[in-house]
Amino acid sequence: MPLVRVSAFGLSPETKKQIASEIHEVIMHNTAAPPEAVWVMFEDVPRENWMINEAMLSEKHPGEIFGG
């Protein structure tokens, strides 16, 4: 059973569904697993638990970290 875990924050249910669908397609294209055996699990990780480039994400806007 392929299991793909996605850690993220702030994704809407619609976005999660779209991401999971696309991941499912990739797994089906690249393995012999039956469709019902492919699992995609989302882990919602609070912003205060992310550190990116020496900055806590809860303390900065993502644009400040990524330069966008």
C-alpha cells in the first residue's frame, strides 16, 4: 500500500482534494498498486511549528522568508 504524507498548513479542503487526486494519479502511473491501496494523508502542522531559513514562520509572512 503506497502511503504519501503531506505536511502543510493553511490548505483548504478543496486544495487538499486536488493535491491528493494529482498525487494519486502519479502513484497509479508509476506503480502496480490497485487504486484503493493508494493513500494520501495530510498533516496540518501549525505555523508555529515550522522554521524556514532560520525564521519561525509564525513570526513572519511567507513573502518575507521566500522573498516574494
